[in-house]
Amino acid sequence: MEYRSILVHLDGSERASACLDLALLVAQRHGAHVKALFAPVTADHDSAWPLAFDAGYRVRSREDKRRALEHQFFNGLSQANLKGSWRTATDHARPELLALSPYSDLIVVGQSDPHDPDASLSSRLQAQVTLAAGRPVLWAPYVGTFPTAGERIVVAWDAGRSATRALYDALPFMRLATHTTIVTLNAEREGRIPGADIALVLARHGIEVELTQLHTPPTVSIADALLSRVDKLGGDLLVMGAYGHARWKELMLGGVTQTVLGSMPVPVLMSH
């Protein structure tokens, strides 16, 4: 698989611009077509706004953000010599995103700023898309700038289903990376070096990797230890499986996944 079609979700938040920059950066590196979807995250009862708030101001604010992002998008396409298309949602963000996801090799979303009043709605949407879209999802952190993404890759590996899906979905990144490290999580296998089997498979793809083990003491969570290792290795992209579960008929992210996405220092590529 190659990244030839990238879908980026722009929610109109303050960090949407940085999310767009990341999508364009990845698209330029992979020569991909970019589809931008402007779809502010709203509750199902958003139509009640006129009863309690200045709906006119809210609409004008969204329109100003849309115009600014659309200008940035087409200007970025021109500067990077890329092709793309713009779409403004006519429905809620979730159905629009899921309808477009089958036609995308990669989906880019922005991590919610916890200080944003719509953060809980955005986080729920991003989790649902990550778990339900069936495509790899690249999360852009809500703080920081990222001049590179995929030069130094760290892959969290436990040989599970989600980790396997994420690793293979990240092959386009790994083929262009200068360095890739496979971090095995609390792996113990007598007679074999943890991660050696998947390293051999990647070698057949022409990808050389470094192996390292992550052993977490009882007082340190796997997520915190993993993020610390990413920082130590100087990684600019973390690849990991998205673990989730259903609760009250709603897709929710698992504990480790939530922790990583809550405090990620670099972009995170996830698959489920």
C-alpha cells in the first residue's frame, strides 16, 4: 500500500491549521492527493443554539474559520505542487468522515485541545473514526510544530491484531524513514529475541529496523514508559495499534490508547 489519497479533517478549532500543515507535509512526501473536509464538531442538539445563544455569531465564526482554512489549503497545495479538493460538510462530522474514509489511504485528525469547550465532543469523534473507519489514522498533537513526521519512527509492538495492522499500515512511512525502532512491550519469549520475527519480515520489504525492549515496573504505566522511550529515541512519529471497546453502544478507546493520545509529544499513527 502507498499513501496516494489523504483525507484531513478540519474542525475549525485553533489547531486545525497545524493539522492541515501536517497533512500537507505527509502528502508532499508521498505524492498524495489531499481531500480536506471542513466539518466542525457539533452535538446532535446543536439546532437548539438559537434558543439560548447568539447563533448568528456562531455561524459567522465558523464561516471565517472555513475561509481562512480553505485559503491555507489551496495555497499549500500550490506551494507543494500537489492536487487536492475541498469539501464543506453538510451533515454532522462523524457520518461525513466515515462516508469518505473507504476512499482514503490515510486519515489525518487533530488531537483535541483540553481547554477547548468542545474538546469532549472532538475526542469522542476522533476515537470513533479511529476505531470504525477501517483506515490508518494519523493524529496531530494539539501543541507544537512538526517540520518532519516519519523520519525517525518508533513502532509499539506486541504482536497483537491492532499492532500488526498498524505496523503494516505504516509501511509507506517506514520505506522513506531514516531510522525505525521496534519497541517490544513486556515481551518474553524463550530462545528468541523479542521482535526478531517481525524484523525479519520487514527486512524482506527492504526495511532495516532496530529492536529494543520495554519493561515497565509496576509503578510506571506502559503508556508513560512508551512516550518516554519515544522522547529518548528522538522519534518524530509513533506507530501503535488502537485498542478499544464498546460501552453503552459507543466505541471508546482503551486505557493505554487514551493515555498516549492525551499527552502525545509527536504525531501518532493508529490502526484498529
